[in-house]
Amino acid sequence: MEIRKALIVGHGSIGIRHLTMFNTVFDSKIEIGVLRKKTKNPFQFVRYFYKKEEAIRWNPDVVIVASPSNTHSEYIESFNSKHLLIEKPCILDSNDLSLLTNHNTNKVLKVGYNYRYHPEFKRLKQYVRENNIVEFQLYHSDYLPNWHPWEDYKDSDVARDGVGFTLCHGLDVILETLGNDFIKSLKIKNESNLDLSTSTRMIGEGKSGDIKINFDIRCDDQKNSHFFVLIKDSLGSTIKFDFNDKSYVRNNTFIEQMKDFQMNIKMKNEFAQSIQEECNRAEEIIKICQM
């Protein structure tokens, strides 16, 4: 199937990132549309829509869902016959898992965990495969008041969804690296800060076999430490995997993610298995965030 039209749902920072790099990965002749609320047209090469029904009638082949996370389920359902790339978190409620399993199995459905395409993640997975690991520590910290300078932090995703959903990159890294067995032993402590009723810090501890797992994910008033993993092996060695290393270009993870999305579309397979895998991951994230 030839890709002729791509729709980006949402015009925030991540939506703009996708629309400005889409044609650098896909064919430059592909038409790009954007569905947004504000009636502004800042990009001349984009066709703007302000009603969902108009975007549906435009009949895009590919849809990237980069709207607020509490709207994802609506767009997954509305565009279930299209190739979908959904920004994380995919969904927020287990009642919406059926929207994923009901997706057209002849179309790609991927969730945008761009840290999977980070060089440090590849190095981390290789190290865990080749060494006897005894401890896995993950830290992710962002200073919430400056996280999105253009918005009041009290209106942010963290304020609405909690830090676990908003910064679920780290949970995905643990699950991709060590599997999901640790969920059975997992103990979670949630803390709130900055006058928010939702969790702004999630502290977890559990075990995957003999591997001790600790994570600290926070988006509050603490100084950024960004994202890193500490591994301890049975020989007493400690190694750090720094996802914020300045030698890495952050946008490259999004480009590699888009290339992977494109490759999957070109495969023209039935995607039932990969859709189920995305459904399983969404369910795991929801289970952890609701502990």
C-alpha cells in the first residue's frame, strides 16, 4: 500500500517534532495533515483540521497520535483502520485495552517508547545478556515547573495522569530488559508534591529472579538528574548507563523510531502478534501505575 497522507493528532512539542521530521524519513511527497484545537496555521506545508470528522474524511493512511494522553483512546478507536503510532502512555485505563486488540491486524500499531532506540539502551541490554546481574537501579528525574515552560505545571500531564504514566519510559526499559516477573513482587510508594493531588514521585522495589530492582521516577521540585540506570553484577562491578549523555543527539531516537515504524508498514504482514504485545505492555504499565 502506498502511503500518500499522514495525519498528526496534536500540535504540542512532540506533535511538532513528528510533523517536522516525517518527510525526512518517509517520502517527501506525502501530504501531512494536523488535527489540533487552536485555529492557527504556523506551518505552510501542513494541512490543518480543527474537527475530528474533517480529518477522518481526509482519509489518511498513517496517523500519529500525539495529543494529551487522556484523549488517546478516542483517536485509537476513530482511526483503528489506519497505521498508528501512539505516543506513550498508550492508554490510561484497562477498560480501553480492547481498543488495541480490536485494531485492524493488517495495519501497524506501535507505541512511541523512543528510549528503545537509544544507544545506551542497546548497550544496557547487551550488558545484561552477557553478565550475571544482581541489582538494577533506575532513576528518572525532571524538574516539573520548567518541564514545559509554555504551560502551568498544574495543567500538565503529570498533574492529570501522575508521574508513572507520564514518565513511563523507565518502566518500559525495565520491562524490555528484565521481563515482567518483577511485577508480582513489586512494592510501590507514591508521593505528591507541588500542591498536586496526583503522584509526582514513584518509588518501586521488587525482584526478577535473583535480581534486585529499584526505581525512582519523579517529576517535581527536585533538580534534574534526567535518566540513567546503574547495574551491579556478581563480580562487584557497577556500571552506569546515562541516557542523558550529551554526546547523543536526542532527536535521533525519534528518527530511528520513525524508521522502524516505516519498516513495519513496508513489511505488509498481519500484525496481530505485535498488536498483542503492545496491548500486554499497556496493561503492565497500567497495573504498575495503579498500585
